[in-house]
Amino acid sequence: QKEVEQNSGPLSVPEGAIASLNCTYSDRGSQSFFWYRQYSGKSPELIMFIYSNGDKEDGRFTAQLNKASQYVSLLIRDSQPSDSATYLCAARGSNSGYALNFGKGTSLLVTP
Amino acid sequence: KAGVTQTPRYLIKTRGQQVTLSCSPISGHRSVSWYQQTPGQGLQFLFEYFSETQRNKGNFPGRFSGRQFSNSRSEMNVSTLELGDSALYLCASSLSGLEDTQYFGPGTRLTVL
């Protein structure tokens, strides 16, 4: 069983809309969560991380964490075509020496 | 500050050969982790090195090995290559370990024929 699950998409949103990306995890010992963006043919780049329940905002991005539901999400406001990429959710697992457990990613397409 | 660098960027090998990949972390970072990324399995953790010691290891066969030098640069080696080893190999560095935020290098694209 994959420890971090994401809908593979593609998720298509019009330019200017809010994109909502979701992620669930199975390891209740996970304490920190990361969102990475990966453009085709490139390596993952960190968007933001979240440790505490609730919302964390950084510019157009908001990460939401609900540890009781084992659910993490990323909202992208005012989506731009340049946001089109694969978004990877990662959980730092307590049962794997704190290595990052990645989901397979959600492909986001922002249409002009 | 320069980012994580990986060499070579692309490699083509044949089955049975071995390969060595190199990673130089961000200056000041002492932890280097390696990941394998394939379309089918996504990103999977290989191992992590800190101060020249392997501290954590993922679920990969012994054909995958690595080491870290005193300057924090790291190499990973894959022996007896199999077709399934074709993947993007990513190195990530962090200040002091897996508990810190990891920053990825550009990756090495390995193709096994």
C-alpha cells in the first residue's frame, strides 16, 4: 500500500481560477509535509512545507493540513499557465528514518 | 548560493554494466539523499548520507550503493544494471539530515539498454 496517495489527474483549471490539489497519507507518525512542483523533464522544486494543523499561506499558495483526517492539500490562487506542472506531495515518515515518502503526483493544467 | 549539482546529466548503459553518479550538495549542507524516480513507482528513497556515514536506507537491492566524502560530495553506484534501473536519479541535500528541508539537484537520467 502506497503511503502517500494523490489523484494523478490531469486537473484542468482555467487561468485565474483556484486549483485545489489533495493528498492523503497513511503513516500517522508523519509530522511534516511538503509540496514540490516538478516541470516536465526537470527536478522537483520546493513550494512549501507544513507541520501544524490548519492553513499556511505563502503568496498565491496555501497549504492545509488535517492530521486527524490524514489529509494535506495545496490551493493555488489566481492560477497561471506557468503553474502547469506535476505537484508532488511528500510526508516525512517516522517509520522510515525520516525519509520523504512521495505521492506519485497530480498533473495540473492551467488553460489560458 | 549555488544549488545542488549532479553529473553526468545523461547516461546510456547496457545491461550488466555498472554506473557511478555524482552529487555535490549546496555549500554548507552535510546531508545528501538519493532518490529514484520512474513513471510507474514515482519518487522512491534510496539512501541518505551524513558525515560520510549512511544513516538511512530505502528498500532497494544491494546493487545500489553509495558513499559520501569528507567535503560532503556523494556518489552512488549501481552494479549489474538491469533494464528496470532506467530512471531519473535525484540527489537532494539538506543542512543536517532528513529532518531538514531537502533541495533537489537537476538529476541524472539513466537509460539502460
